[in-house]
Amino acid sequence: MTRTRSKELAIQTVNDALGEFLAAPPEGTPAEVIELLSLVAGDPDAPLPTRLYFEAVEQAPVAISITDARADILYVNEAFEALTGYTRDEVRGRNESILSSNATPDSIYQQLWRTINSKKSWSGTLVNRAKDNREYLAALTVAPVLNQDGDIAFFLGMHWDVTHEHQLESQLRQQKRHIEMVLDAAPVLVVLLDETGRVSLDNHEYKKLLGDLRGKEPAEVLRQALREQAGFDPLEAMGGGKNFKDVEVSIEIPGSGGPRWFSCSGTPASEADINARNFFGRHARDERRLLLLANEITAQRREVERAHLENLRARLAEQQMIHGMREALGAAMYQMQGPLNVIRAALGMLQDGRTDPSALAGMLEEISASGQRAMQTLQNALPKESREAGRLVNINALLRQVMELETDRLLAAGIVVDWQPAAVLPAITGRKNQLRSLFKHLIDNAILALEETGGMQSELLMTTRAVDKLVEVTIQDNGPGISAERRFKAFEPLYIGWRNRRGRAGMGLALAREIVTGHGGCIEVDPDYTQGCRIRLALNKVTPDE
Ligand code: FAD
């Protein structure tokens, strides 16, 4: 017979004897003794032997302790020994407070005791200190065990180490904080919508717009704008698994001084079902989400609109100037008629040979006087030059604007544009309108040159680059070019080199040079380029009050 077997038999014998004793206890046996022996013997009608309960507690993987009503330890199981590092002999008779650490606030202990002393179970988390001083997080449940009178006789404590779970949770929280920080720092509105359009995540920019819209949900407003202005519902696009990019819509926001523009992009996303039923991933039905990004582009829009307006103004001014010049030239031609008539008469008199010198002198005086008057009329008719203040200008942006404005003409002429701007250009202080008309004039010249050549692949190459504190711009076409002997003449006023001279004043390059030199720069026809014409110019900064 093995030792275990004989032990089991011995326990059985004791149990049987206890059973007999309790069935008919001798008279005068104190009630406490009967109660205690009943606890030891267990219920003879119970389906499981008492020993099994003990072994279950002993071998449970949770640290279990039984204390008296003052929390002095009576019993601990194996898991308790393993977790705390204390043997049962070391802790028996000592208070549970041997596990306490000063990292647990006193208010938690007070709450624990208030609860268990009112005969209720308490569950919570404490910082425990093991025998080797290692601190761990204990998820603890303390349950009171009442005696027959309903008073607290013992406490049952169960705890396990949740340090790892806490670390994981903290990491998750930290990651969430990082993501929120990044999202909030992004200068773009970010919002995650569920299938019904409800917001499940947003960022600082989104909340700002929510404030501007006085509580109206920005996601709903943007969705409506996309439906009405771009012709699609972003949530339906999400349902179809489609994404969209850079769709521009405008919304009216009270007090914004005009519509505000947003460039919207959307990406469908799916989120795992977090219900218990999907724990093993067998009933997966991922939730669809829409990640909507909206970048405010009101400033850029307004800048383009302003540039269009400025261009319109410039064109109007140009037309007015042409009109004025026509009037001035008409008046000058009329005024010149007078002196010319007198000159013709004087010439006739001289040819007749009957010249009276005094009459000739009078005629010359009249010629001089009417000549003066004609000159005065011309001077009065000269259009006034408007003074423009210097402002910070990004030459890349300005050139792109002019190119956009010339798009129709370039397309109509079948010109291929190669735009090679410097990735980064220093801003220069310049007169925007002057510079805009400078570039417009040079591009117009290139278009004219390419139109005059015709027949071949027309190309226009524009480059910018920074050279010290200068910004260099080249505008190059593969048209007929400007011959070496005309390279300098082309910048002289009233010089016209076009085959078709109609409507040309010959002032374009002269004015271009004036604008460039006014910006402390220089302009030339590049002598090294022979496949067409390359205008190279460099602009210097000018001070704003110049
Ligand atoms: P203490 O002075 O012992 O207690 C702090 C505060 O708790 C006191 O200011 C008082 O307000 C209240 N308090 C303490 N004892 C009593 C009491 N008998 N009646 C009413 N209020 C009281 N603590 C742990 O740190 N880790 C554990 O794992 C742990 N397990 C426990 C298991 C059981 C079954 C029980 C009954 C208690 C357990 N405790 C545990 C609590 C422990 O007994 C101590 O109260 C606690 O550790 C604080 O000890 P302390 O020496 O820092 O301060």
C-alpha cells in the first residue's frame, strides 16, 4: 500500500469517527466545538469530499489567503507563496500589511476596510511589495466569511499579478496620446466617420471648425458640400471601397468674410469588431470607416482670385494706355499738321525764288511755336506712371500665375511648356504688378516668336534658380531667335523686329529692361543659345520704400 493511499484511509477513518461523533454529540459538548468539528467534517450529504475543497484552494493558480477579522494570516496557498516569495510559515500569524507598499494611497486601504467591515466584498488594485522588495500590481478581492451569528469570522483574500497587463495598457494609452498629439499638431482637419456618418475620432483642426460653425458638425457640412459641389457622397464612396483625393469644395461660415475652401481627401478604412463573440475572429464583420482629411486652401484660392483680378486690372490699364496713346498720337498728328503746312509753304516760297527773308523768319517762328505746342500736347498726353510699393514676392509663384493666365494662348498655339522652377527660392522684395507684366510680356514674345516660325514642335522652357541674393529667370523658346547684331538693339525703344509689325509699338523689351533695372537686376538675350531665343534675367531685391 502506498503512503498516499494509507493517508487517504487515515483521513477517511477520522472523517467517519467525526461523523459518528457529530451524529450524537455527548451532552454538554460546547456549541463552538460542535461548529468547528462540523466545519472539519463537512456535510456528509455533500457530493464532494471536504478534502477536495481544500486541495482546490491549495492548488488554485491565484494567490489565496485566509485571515482572521484583523487580517492576521491563518492560511496561504502555494500560489501565494510563489507570488509573494514568503513561505506559509513566515506569514502565518502576521498581518496582510506585510505586503503593503507606500505606493498605495492610504485612502484605498480605508475604502477596502470600510467595504469589508460592512460585510461586503471589495475588489481593487494595490501596489504590493514581495519579500525580495519587488513591487507588483495586485488585483485583489477580499471577501468576508461570516459565522452562524452573521459576524465576520474570517476574510478570504485572492490576488494575482497584473503588472504586465498594466504595462500593456499604459503603453497603449501612451501610443494613443502620441497619435492624438500628432493628429492635433497636423494643420489638416482629420476625422474618422462610421457608416452612419458619426464621428469616432477627430483632431484639433476639426474642433476648431466645429467652433467656427457654431456647433454644426463639420463632417456633415463637408459631406453636403461634396454631394452638392462634387456630385458624390463620401460615405457612399466609402461603401464602394473607393477613395478620393484633393476634391475642392467651399462652405459658407458665418463671419469668415466669404466662402472658405477645403481640399478634401477620403480613404476607406475598416475596424475590427470588438464584441466578445468575435474574440476568436470567427464571426468577423469589420466595421467600415471613412478617414476624411480636409485641408483649408482659402488663402491660396483668394490669392489666385486676387491675381486674376490684378491681371484684369492690368489688362484694363493696358487697354486704357493704348487708348490714351492712340488719342495722344492722333492729337500729335493733328498738331504736327500746322508746322508741316507752314514748312511746306516756306519751301514753296524758297523754290519760287521770291523769298522775303523777313517773311521766312516769321514763318520759322510760327513753325517753332506750333512745334512747341505739338510737343506740349504730346507731353500732356503721356500716361502717368503709377507708383507701386515693393512687397515680398515669390518669383516661382508669380511666374506660375502668369503661366496659368496664359494657358489658353499656349494651348491654342500648341506650345509644350517645360517649367523647371528651383525647389526653393528666396523671396525678393519687388513690385508685383511690374514683375507680372514683365513676365507676361516675355512669355507673350515667346508665343509670338513660336507662332511666326510655325510648323515645328514649339517649346517653351522656363527656369528659375537662386544665385547668391539674386533670383535668375530664363525664358527660352525654340523660335527664330534674335541675331547677334540685333541682340542689343532689341532693347531699344521703338525697335520692332517682328515680321508682322502691325500693332507693335516696339516698346516691350525696352519696358522689360526698365522694370528689371528698377529691381536692381539685368536682362540679356543669351548669346550662347542658338536654337531660338533665351532671355536671361536676374532680379535683385529692392527696399520697400524705393
Ligand atoms: P494599516 O495601518 O494597516 O492600514 C491602513 C488603513 O487601513 C488604516 O489607516 C485604516 O484606516 C485601515 N485599516 C487597517 N486595518 C483596519 C481594520 N482592521 N479595520 C478598519 N480599518 C482598518 N494589503 C496589501 O497591501 N496587500 C494585500 O495583498 C492585502 N491583502 C489583504 C487580504 C485580506 C484578506 C485582508 C483582510 C486585507 C488585506 N490587505 C492587503 C490590507 C492590509 O491588511 C492592510 O490594511 C494594508 O496592507 C495597509 O497596511 P499598512 O500597514 O500600510 O496600514
